[in-house]
Amino acid sequence: LGGAVADMAVFDEVLPTSIDAAVSAGALSGAGLIVCDGNLSEATLAKVLECSSAANVPAWYEPVSVAKATRGGTVAAGGARRQPWHLVSPNWDELQALLGCDRPQPLEEAKEGPLPGEVLGSLEEAMSSDLAENVLLTMGPRGVLLASSYGARGGRPCAPGVGA
């Protein structure tokens, strides 16, 4: 890669009032899933969660970076608890940021054998924090891991028809 431009300023134009206007215009009618990007503001993400919950439409949060991951965390600005996401899809570093770790620790080199205890512990913490009903943790060469509350806390299945 010789160079890149990562200008995400366009996301600053998507405001909570934009979400209200879109919902009022019927944007969620017939929607099966809302996908949110960590480039959206914390207030806009909170509004999407509020509207998705009211419309009974699951919402997926993709953190995009460690610096932006906490925008979709469990506590909104002002300290109010948020509704959990249906799905979050962080990588290892983003998951640690979502769990409040100031300095994410790298995973040890991928090897054969069981997952490191820190991975399972972090997923357990994420599930008990009400961050999301489902956490899809991406781990580079180690692959992905899905943790789900489906069945344990009355969560919705991650895929339509699963468990139905």
C-alpha cells in the first residue's frame, strides 16, 4: 500500500435527527437488520439502538477501530445504560476497548491447541456486560468465534430460523 485516505467526515453528517427523519419516513419498515459502523457518533448510535428496539429490528455494530470502538459500548454519554446490540463484530483489540481496557494486550502467536483463557474470559465478560446478544470476535489467523446469549437470557438467534 503506497498511500490511503481515511476521511470519514461524511459520517458526521448522520445525526440523531437524521435517524428520526428516516424512521418517520418508513426506513425500518420491512428491514431485517440494521448495520452500524463505528464511524457514527455515539449519539447517533444510541438513537439507532433506540429506534431498532422500538421497531423490533436487530442492530449490528462494527467497531472499525480501537479508537472508535467505545462509541458503541454499553454506557451512553451521560452515564445511561444502553440497550444491548443484537451483534457486535470486534477484533481482539476492539473487544478489549469495548470492555474498558485502556491498553489492549495482543494475543500470543496463533498455535494449535485450545484458545487462550483470556479470549474465553473476555467473551464471558462481554456477554455478562450486556454489550450484545451475540459477539462475533475476529482473531486474524486464529479465525472467528461466536458467543451468543441465545437460549441463556432469551436473546434472539443470530441467524433467522436458527433454533426456531
